[in-house]
Amino acid sequence: MSNWSGKLKKDDKCILVGDLNIAPLENDVWSHKQLLKIVSHTPLECETMIKLMEQHNWFDVMRHFVPEPERLYSWWSYRAKDWKTSNKGRRLDHIWCSQTLKDNMKSMQVLEDARGWVKPSDHAPVMVDMEI
């Protein structure tokens, strides 16, 4: 891929995984209205991420398995005394794939229980089962 232009071609087989620190959709945050001026969910960030996905033809694997309008989070602040009860999460972690791989994605799960472990990360692992 040394000649990769950054734009996915029709037959590219790519997977992008990461903590992108942006929750682009309304149901990717606990309160769309309250978080509009908070970094990770500002209109500029959300619009730019969605435009990036569309322009490069990325397939949102997580949202394929948990479609809108269901809430989907992978991150909960350390500030909440009881993160699970307050459930003020955000989806900051993402798994995208090229269109050629979307049918290979078999399941997805956010391992929320890991957020409750002793000395956990504020991010829960996201696991995808795919056929190779």
C-alpha cells in the first residue's frame, strides 16, 4: 500500500480500528444537546468525521450491529461515582472497514464489564468477529 492515496478503491481490503475521540452520531453520546459544545461531539467534529467516512467509503462496523437510534458507547468518564448507573457514555472507539469486507463482519460487542474491573481504562474493549 505504499502508493495509497488515502481514498479507498472499490477492491481495497482495509480495516481501521482506534480511539478516534469523536462520537459522531446523536446516539453515540448520553446527551446530544448537552454535549454539543464539548470536545468529542461538537458539530464541526461530527460533520467532519461523517464526511471523512462518506468520502472514503468506509463502512461503520459497530453501527452495522447496533443501528441508530440505539445508544452505543465505548467510553465512560472516571468522574461518575457509578458509571454503570449514570450511563453517561460516548462512543469514542471505532471500527471501520472497506466496503469489500463488510460482509465478512459477523458480530460486534462492546465488553462493558471490563470498564468495571479494578483499575480499568475509561474505554471498554470493542471486539469484532470477522470471517477471513
